[in-house]
Amino acid sequence: MQNGQIKKRGASWVLRYWETVLVDDVPVRRRVLKRLAPITAQYNSPKSVEHLAAEILGPLNANARPEVTGALADFLKSIYLPVCKKELKPSTLKGYTDMWKLVQPHLNGLELRAARTSDIERILRAVADRKALARTTLANCRNFLSGAFRYAIRTDRYTRGNPVREVKTPKGKKAVNVPAYTLEEITTMLNALSGTARTVVLTAALSGLRHSEIRGLKWDDFTGDEILVRRSAWRTWVSDEGDTKTEGSAAPVPCVPVLAKALKTHRKHSKAEFIFAGSTGRPLVLANLLRREIRPALLKVEFQWRGWHAFRRGLATNLYRLGVPDMVIQRILRHANVQTTQAHYVKTSDADTKAAMKKLERAFGGMKK
């Protein structure tokens, strides 16, 4: 318990007191001098500013735990990211590290314990102004900082509410129309490819599996009429069995006969544990397959490659155009909620909207009669 000392300093009343702070997780006691108010007719004696001193000393006397001192940048780099490295998948950690690189130049020596909502909003605005970034990237920066402050709060390094909670994410650059392969485009690719490259593309197109899930497939995951999603592979890392992106991602995926037939044929030439394996028996690096076989073959037929994820969006869109309900598409893609499927995976075209209006016209004509 301390009362501090109220003294004059120039034209102001100041409070001198002790505080205990954590420096590199070690408690250190230090002297603090804080301005209370200017010397005026209202504040003309130490007694007149005692209530201001009490506002500062009250929380210190009530909280026996030491405050944390140190820069937010040091906390993120030396404490939070190492914790993430222990707890997160390598692919997720890579995303966090990318977000750290974006925010780090704009922290400007801000202390962790002093951070406020306005500071976080300034940081995100500076990130957005430095380079044209997608809104999703800026949202990821916000989420990275929010997670860091949640950890700081849980470990008593930050003693206020999460300052990121009320932050408004900058708009970022306008979202572009993300690609989704049509059935015609998939057929063009399949006609141009052969061997493992063709089977990989067919798997991506007809299963909707993510790039990392395709790499992580083992022969035990293929039952003949279903593909069991049990793990993922990212770069040289392979997750433990059952460790999927989300709990819902572990659901089985129906395997249509044309894909089942292709996988059975591929199995005759495969001796490895993984369905798509490299020469060492480890998961095949699809980036190498793309560079060596897929792109050259598609270049010959003047087809533009638009990424692996376009197969997943393409499956959603193609099923939708065939009249499959959104909820069923969600289950096939194993999204946590149908809103994700509707907002980011089902792509409508001008032809879809025209067909929808023709249906409305026919229905309206029937009502008139």
C-alpha cells in the first residue's frame, strides 16, 4: 500500500510513486513521476489534487501483480510468435509470420501496456497505406494482433480489455473475382494431361479437397466409394492422423466412379504409402508437378492455369448449377457453415442470372393465367 508524494514541478502538480513492472518476465521496482494537473486556482494545494493521485494509485494498490513493461514489437517477436510456433500448424504459423512482417514497421516503439484501440487502428491504417492489400489480408493483420492481445491478457501481461475488439478494419483494395474452373475447362485440362498429373487434377476437380489434403492422402484413406480426410501435408510437414484444418474437415468425401476408377488404375503403379508420392515416398510436391508437367501441357492447348483452389470453388459452382442445394455443397466441401460456401465458393455468371430471371418470368406468366 502506498500513498505516493505530491510535489510541485514547474507549473504543475506531480505524483511520485513506486511501481513494480515485469522486464523480460522479471519483477523490477522503479520510481515513477506522473503529472497530475497544472497549478491553478482550482488546483492550488496538494490537498486539491489528492483525488487525482488516488485514481492512479488505486489500481496499483488493488492489484498486487506487477505490470509489464516493454515494447509491443518485442512481445510479438520474442514471446507471442514463439508460443505460436509451439501450438500452431506450420502453415498457420507462416501466415502469422507474414502478418508480423506487415505490422512490425508501424509499431513505432509502442509499449504493450500503453496500447489503445486508436493505436491499433493507426497501425492497420499505416499497413493499408503502405501497400495496396486485400481486405482479407488486413483482416488477418487485425486477427493476428487480436490473438496476441488475448494471449497477453491471459498471461497478465496486459491488464485492460482487448484494444483490438473495437477496431475498424481498413477497406483495402477492391476484391477481384476469384476463379472457379467450369466443367468445360476441367475437361480441357484432363484431355491435355496424362499419368499422375491427370489423376491429381481429376482428384482436385471431383473431390473438392484442399491442396494440402490431396498431398496428405494415403491409400488407407480410399475406400472405393469414399475418400477419408484424415491429415494434411504442407511443405515437408505432415500432420498427425485426425489433425485436419477444422473438426468438420475430417468428414468423408464421396468418390464418384470416374475418380474411383482413376485412383484404382493409379494404384497399380504406386508402391508408396501416400496416394500421390514423390521418389522418396513422401507426399508429392504439387508445385513441382505443376511446373514440370501440368503447365507445359496446358500451354500447348493455350489454357491458362488459375490455381489449385479454383478446383474447390469450381466444384461448388458446378454442383450449384446442377441444382444441388447449398447445404449439400457445404457438406461436400466440409465448411463450418453454409455462409462460407455461399459467399466465397459458389460463383454465379451472367448466364445463371438470365436463367433465373427466365424461371421468374415463366412463374409470373403462370400466375397471370
